Amino acid sequence: MKRLWCVCVMIFLTAPAWGQAAPQDTQSALPDQADAVVDRFYKEVVVRHPLGVPDLNVFGPYLSKKLLHRFDLARACFDDWRRDNPDPNLKPPSRFIEDGLFSGTSEQSEPQTFHIEETESRKDGSYRVRVKLTWEDASNKLAWHVVAVVARENGRLVVDDILYLKGNDRDIDARLSKSLTQECRRYR
């Protein structure tokens, strides 16, 4: 009987500690989970080099509902413009046709490699994952940075935005979400 009483006391004393350990472990694992989402996402970017509006069957599972909605609106505006301008030789006023929306414009549109450099936890529960992208050929090597904003949505982590960085790689030059929102204005 004394042994049973000791076991009960031990359970009573250690139960609060068990309840506290799990959230701390979960919280410390979240930056690693954010990195893993961005790692899988950029593996697809490097392999597929998506120019213009990407194949959302491939990239959609990594993206937030908010970002997917903005892609849908941009695609609808493009489709409307195309209906009003059926000449196939007419180039749409979109800057997205030749850009890598997850990597950058012009020479930055087709990265060959990427490396996750750091992950910052934000007060709102999101993460900013800094990614170094590179491209090179025999005569030239380019390296630049973007930041993938990762947020929790329906119990999982998703890419909620891409931040394009200015020359000093710390200031934000543009946001994918804002660019998608402005895209419809170009067609008017």
C-alpha cells in the first residue's frame, strides 16, 4: 500500500512538468519545421524554374490560402486581358511573364542552387526564412537573397509571402503579395 501511495505522489508531483515540457519542445521545433517547408519549396523552384504564374498544382500545397487567392485574381485579370486582346503577337503588360516570382526578375529568375541562411521568429507567430539563391555559368556568378515568410494555417506551416531584398540584402524592395495585387492594374 505504501508503494502505491508513493507512485501516486510521484505522478501528482511530476504531471505538471510533463504538461510544460511538450509546448517548449514544440516551440523549439517550429523554426526547423519552417526551414523544412522552405527547403522543399525551393527544391521545386530550382528544379522547375517557374516563370510567370507558376503551376499551382505543384506549388499550391506550399502556399497560404491568401497567396493562392492573389494568384487566382492575377490569373483572372490576365485571362480577361487576353480575351480583350486576342492577337497572339501582342505582349501582355505583365512583368510576371519572364520573372521568377519566387526568386526575382531577369537574371534572378532561374536560380541553380539555394541555401537557407537563417530563420527569424516573429511576434505574430510567423517566420522569416532568409534564402540565398545562386546562378552561374562559365563567365558569371550571381548570388542574391529573398525571404520566405512562413505562417501557420490550418495546423501546418505554409509560405505566405516572398520578400525581394534590395542591394544591401536587408531592406525589402518588394513583396510578392503586393506585386500580385498590383498586377490587375497593369491590364487596365
